[in-house]
Amino acid sequence: MSSSPAKRGVPGSVKAIPWALVLEIAMIFRDRWLQLNPHDRAELSAIVKKSKGRPANLSRHERERLSVLVRKLEPAAVGRDLLPHARRFALRRGTKRRGF
């Protein structure tokens, strides 16, 4: 006997994600990404790909360059842009946290 379509596929917690919120967050990251010039975007992509998520896979110069490129993305500003969305997501999930 095969399982019903409702029980196969994506777990329930993933189905509950508010996709409009995911899209808004993706657009914030896209805007930051596009603020880099094409050369910097290509260089950042190449360094991240080479590292495979491990800084030890990079030379000292590449790690320094990665740091410079990430600073150009202004991670603190990304955090500020994401804060209202984090609050909305926390409220939708029914969680009560200090400061939210």
C-alpha cells in the first residue's frame, strides 16, 4: 500500500513557511549582492567556491580578500534590514521573546 500524497514529500514544518516572507528576505540579499560590482561578485563567488565552506582551504591573501568583499556587503546593514522580518516571523510562529 502506498502512502497518501499528503504524507509524502515536504515535511509539515517546511510547508508552514510563509513564502512571501522568504521572497522578501531573498530580495534583501539580492539587493546587497547587486551593490557589488561584477568583478567583486565574481571574485567573491570564486573564493567561496574554492573554500568549500572551510577557511583553511584558502591562502592568507584569499582570506583577507574575502573579508574585504564581505565588508562591502555591509552585514550589519543586512541585519538591520532583516530585523522587521524576523519580528514578523517570530510573531507568526506565536513565540514571545524579549525585545520582539
